[in-house]
Amino acid sequence: MCGNDYELAFTVETRDGARHVFDSFACAIHRMAPICEHCRVQIIGQGVEVDGHWFCGAHCARAEGKTGIVDKVGSAV
């Protein structure tokens, strides 16, 4: 991603077989983290996927009209 030739670089292989070489976790996150479709933040934690759309949490999913989404089972929403 950054074009550095580094002896401790690491490779990440995706489910579709694509391979990416990085020299830092920061570059890997920048390249691979999904982006919340509501607030546009990179999702580094678990996030929420609804019908193939990614959100950083239930609040953003609900703001986009998704229903039945909660961040934590049993919490008051």
C-alpha cells in the first residue's frame, strides 16, 4: 500500500483470494477497513452489517432506516 520495502512486512489474504502486503497495521486499516455508510468513519471494531451495508453501530444503521438492530442484546433502545 505505502510502497515501502520492509523486512517485517506482512500479508493479508481476503476470502476472495486477494493478497495485500503491508508494512504496518495503520496501512492495513486504511486499505481494508469498511466505511460506515452513514457517518463515513472507518470501522475498526466489529461494526454492523445489514443487508450487505456496513455501519459502525446500531445508531447509524437506524439513522439509515434499518430496523431491529441493537448494539448489545438486552440493552434498552
